[in-house]
Amino acid sequence: MKVVIPSPLLSYTGGREVDASGATLAEILADLDRRYPGFRFRMIDEQDHLRPHMRMFVNGRPSRDLSTVLSPSDEVQIVQALSGG
């Protein structure tokens, strides 16, 4: 399935869109981490939760639940929130 990567993570994937496989968001991230080591750590904290500044969308709908079930035709978009002062 197609995964859209945010600019801050392009140094891992080298491309804005990549293919990944998995039945859930957690499996997609595991697949991406196998192919792009260190990718998952940038998204998931030590308690196995999505980091506060990371957002995931499935077909345009937000999801913070890593057990969200996916189908092969779904599109996953990863967005990194920016902060500062």
C-alpha cells in the first residue's frame, strides 16, 4: 500500500511516497523500519505509543490507534506537526 512520508523523514526513505505491507498501522511501521532502519523510532516512543508530534491518516481520516486494520487499497499518510516559539 502507498505511504506518504513527511519531509522530516525523507532522509530515511529517500522518497515522498513508498510502498509498505501490513494488515495494521503497527505492521506498516514495522515493515518500514525493516527497510529503513530507525524509521519506527522517530514515530513511536518507548511505551509503544505514537509520539505526540506525529499524526497518521488512513484514507484522509486521522488514526492514533496502531491496531487500525488496513486493506491493500488504503493510503496511509504520515504527518509531523511542527512546533516552536
